[in-house]
Amino acid sequence: MAKVGIVGASGYTGAELLRLLAGHPDLEVAVATGDSQAGQPVADLYPSLVGAYGDRTFDTYDPAAVDGLDLVFCALPHGASQAVVPDLRDRVGAVVDLAADFRLADADLYPEWYGEAHTVPDLLAEAAYGLPELFRPDLLGATLVAGPGCYPTAAALALAPLLRAGLVAPTGIVVDAVSGVSGAGRPAKPTTTFCAADGDVTAYGLLRHRHTPEIEQTLTRVAGTAAQVVFTPHLVPMSRGMLATCYSRPVEGTTAADVAAAVADAYAEEAFVSVVPGSPSTKATQGSNAAHVAAHLDERTGWIVSLCALDNLGKGASGAAVQCANLALGLPEGTGLSTIGTYP
């Protein structure tokens, strides 16, 4: 039984990690920190976890407490991981970071998109990008994993098969996506309270959302040439779930059969990605590590529409983090994870 820690367990991604790890046969949660909730019983904040964690309380972060752990998940706000990961790497076997701190390979992008210079840029080259379906070899035995953003995961799974097969142009891509309110994190914000979000749909981060360079970086890797996207996210009044609808231009000669074959072939052996007819549904993936993908060529307009639905806290964050941890620790990749959503 490998011993793991969660630094930042009191947030939504931390709570999802606690839920998933409670059912993991090979990973035991030895440390669960939540400085803003230190001393508070886990079940007081998340009553759903009482059966697994009883009267256990959130710990204050103490670096010495994680010494010798096999792996630590960092579920901290963006920017905070840079301060703790360098020290963690000297104390534990591997680190999986769920924030954006190690996702971008180019340190110069952090001031532009995140407003601050990266404090440990030398580590960026050492971080494996945690999207197994596209970059699995990098994750085998990795000691530092950068968990992808939820939007980049959905966009990449929808578009990567088409780009790898050379069926679409790498520029002029439009990614239009919606997310549940949990993607904004547990602390309340003026736009995420019930009164603000209920009955409303709002686009945000117009033209400058922080996930844009991550989407472009990932699509560039799979395409082998520079990719460019227009990305527009929307907040919708549901707790969890994500749907990315992506529009790309086919190269000359691409047929509907080519599109269908590229997506089917790409995910034929992938346990957590299912190719579905029509349009994927967010509800169908809720509570799971599944992603549902579809792609269609519209011969009338000349666009390809590809879609991906997933749970933003599951395959979009904590589920993917556990999947990557399994690979890093040499465990079967799907251990402790479900492909089946909760429905209705």
C-alpha cells in the first residue's frame, strides 16, 4: 500500500481526491492538509465523506509530515504550488500538481497569461504533462506531473485525433466550452453564488482566458506545427460537468469517413474515452473519469464539429490526477477509477 498526501485537501479538487482515494485499493491517504480549514473535521465541510474519514480533521501543512511519502497531490490555488513543489520533490517520491504552475513549457508565458513571473522555471522542463491518452510514455515513472486544465483536456481530446491524422488545419480553430460552477473553486465569488449563477449563462475570460496557451501548446505538440485557437468559456448553472464544442477546417479531400475513423482509431484502446454518436452529454460522465467524444463533418459549411464531455472535477482534474499517479507509481492505470457516470 503506497502512502500519499494531499496538500490543499479542503478545496473541491482536494475533496474529490479524498473521495476517489477512499476507494483506491493501493493508495492510502496519510496526510490531508487544508490550512484555511485546519482542525476542522473533513466531514463537517464535506458530509459525503463521513463514511470514509469519520472525525478526521484537516491538517496544517508541515513539510516534515510528508517526508517519505510515495506521492503527494498538490491541490492548491494557481501560483501556490511553485512555493512548495521544489521542497516536496526532496521529500517524496513523486508530485502530481493539479494547478497551472507547471503546465506551460515556456516560462515567458506566465507573466503574460498569469500576471507573474514563474519562480522556478527550471522545473518546467521536468514536468510531464498529465494527459495519458496523448502523452502516456512521459508519465510512466514520472516524478513531477503537471495535471492539465479541465478545458484543455476537453479541447485536446476532441481535436487531437483530427490534428494527428492531418485532417484539419491547425489554425482558425474555435473552442466554445461550458463548465459547471465547481470549476471556479470552493471560495465564493460574486459570479458564482447561487443568486448570480442560477438561471444564467455567461461567457468569461473573453479572448484572454488563461487556458488558451495551454490548449495551443497541447495541440501544437500533437499536430507537429503551431496551432492557434479562439477559446471562449462559459459558466452554466450546474455544479459539475464540462462540454467543449470545437470547430476546425478540414484539409482538402477530408471525408466524413476519415473523421470518424480518426477518432475511433485514436481511442479504440483507451478505457476512459468513449466515442459516441450525436452529441456527448455532461450528465453521462458525472462522477466518473470518463470522457465522451464525437466528431462530425458538416459538408454544407465545410466545418468539422468535434465535441468532448467530461466531469470537470473528474477527468478534468482529480480523476486524471489519480490516473497519472497510478502511472507514476507503476500501478495499473485505471485503478480506483470508474468509467461509468452517475445518472440520472
